[in-house]
Amino acid sequence: MVVIRLRFDLWEFGVHKFRIEMRDLDGEMSFNTIDGDVEVREVGNASAVSHLVFSVFKLRFKNPGLVNFVLYIDDKEISSIPLYIRKS
């Protein structure tokens, strides 16, 4: 399961495109991208929180190593987090 919590400031309210990629150290994609839109609405505060939650099933990796989940918002890389694949 992939869970992402995003905080947007007042000037960022509206609809934003997101994309999640999973890349190995060679830059190769490990699965198809997850993409869509997230609508950020005013909730009476200067910022708002949105959550993206995905279940990912049957991932298969050829070799042990490092894979990065990379998050893009409006085609701009925002963050990444590593996933270490170990041989079982």
C-alpha cells in the first residue's frame, strides 16, 4: 500500500495533476505510472491536506537493489522515497 499526505498552501488551492513513478537506479520504470488529479479545496484555513492512497499488488523485481517511488505534482518532482529490495 502506498499512502501519501500532501499539504497545500492557500495560493495552491484548485486542481493539480499528480504522477507516481517507481524507478530503479538505472532510471528504468518498474511499473506503469499512477496518475490522476487531486482537487484541493479551501477548508477555512491557510492550508489544506489531501491524501493519496493506493494498493499495489503483484510487484515483481528481477534483482535485489534500490527502487525509488517518485512523486510529481503538476509535472514537477516533489519528493521521492526509496524501497530496498532484498533477496529472500
